[in-house]
Amino acid sequence: MFFETHDGTRLFYEDYGQGETIVFVASAMLNTDMWEYQIPFFAERGFRCVAFDRRGHGRSDRPSAGYDVDSTADDLAALMAHLDLRDVTLVGHSLGGAEIARYLARHGSERVTRAVFIAAMLPFMKQTDDNPHGLPEAALAAAMAEIRADRPKWLARQAQAFFATHLGNEVSPALMDHTMAQCLSASPWATFQVQREALHTDHRAGLREIGIPTLVVHGAADFSAPVEVTGRRTAELIPGTTYKEYPTAGHGIYASHHAQLNADLLEFIKA
């Protein structure tokens, strides 16, 4: 199934179950398939689960433009309008969390009841004079250079760190290979563009204005989005948020800790 966005780009989406709606927004490079531990769990418990492939990812079109976070947030808004979704819980991982934050800043919460930020690339990754806790510009530039030089090598090198297997998390080599294959299926052009957006976009002002219930979940061992730069600071900025930190979780928390994460999501949605 496809819908058309503000600039005519066709994006793929999936829609399962009936009941209160949860919209899942995927990480950079990943697609709807990343939610295989969440969608069946919630669809079988009486929820409608909707997920889509970001432009340049999965089965969606691969345009040359529209990868800035304002445009991808507008893509989310187009999906919400296409299906006329109401009383939605938005759940986003990594860049998906940042896109939810920008969606709320640009489009408000008329259609949204609550939001969940999982290992989100928030509030502002880059170190600046007024953001001393961020990552130095040189480190961000080095990471982008590594991606451009050898994208498969860059992904393979951090596969175990992504799931923090060094802390005893039971993630099979097959699952790591499967995740890397999903990431490599994304357009290289899209990968470069959205990674740059994730590292250089400031979401602080928008987070302070969120007025709906929110849940922030982050792993203390997150290598991709260090918790002291992201999760803890995000929780400080959003008024009245619920914050949960998993001591042994890395960035791939949606898979490595899916049982705990699903239980926390269900408790939050039902509260």
C-alpha cells in the first residue's frame, strides 16, 4: 500500500489490526520490518499498528530531495491525513523519534494522544557554545566520512555495539546480519542526507512545547546516541515526561530488549 506526500513522492506503508492506533516511525536506514517484535505484539492485543518506509528507504520512492527533517515530518503528516488517523500514539526510534518531535512542532497534537521516543536522536547532537554536552563537529564529520568511504564496513564494525552484546544481550549473528542488510537496502544518497540531518538539527525549542504525555526510553550503553547527550537531556526538556533507562541496552533496544520495551509501551499506552 502506498500514499503520496506533499511533493508527490510515493511512500510504502503497512496497516495491521483494529482498535486504538499506534504509528511506528523507523530509524534512519531501517524500514517497517524493524518493528517485527512490536507490531504483532500490539496487533494481537487489540491495537491498530501502522508503519511506513521513509523516502529513500525500503519500498518507498527514492527522490533526490526532501530528506531534511521538516520534509520527513511532513511525510508523517501526509500519512496521518491519508488514513485520517486520530487519537494516535506515535512511537519513534532514533531518527524516527526526531521526526516525531518535529511533526509535533510543525503540525501540533490534534491527531496525537501521546508520543514515545526510543533511543531518539534528540535534542541536539552537535556541540555548540550553547550546547556543550553535544558531540564535537570534528567527530560528526569523521563519522560522515567513514560512511561515505565504506558504508558496509562502517555498519559491520558497529553491529555488536549497536545491540551491546558485550553486556550479555542475546542477539544472534543472524539477527545482526539481518539488521545490516536492512540498513544497506536504503538508498546511499538517502543515508547520507538523513544522517547529516540527525546530527545537525536542533530540536530543543520544540521539545519544550510538547504538551501531551510522553515516554522516553533509552539504553545506558547506547553507542550511536550516547544517553548523556540524548535520552537524559530529552527527558529534562519535555514537561512531565516519563523516563526509563535500561542499564544494558544499546541503540538496538527495540530488538535486544523487546520484551521489556513492549511491556513498558503497553503500560504507558494504557495508563
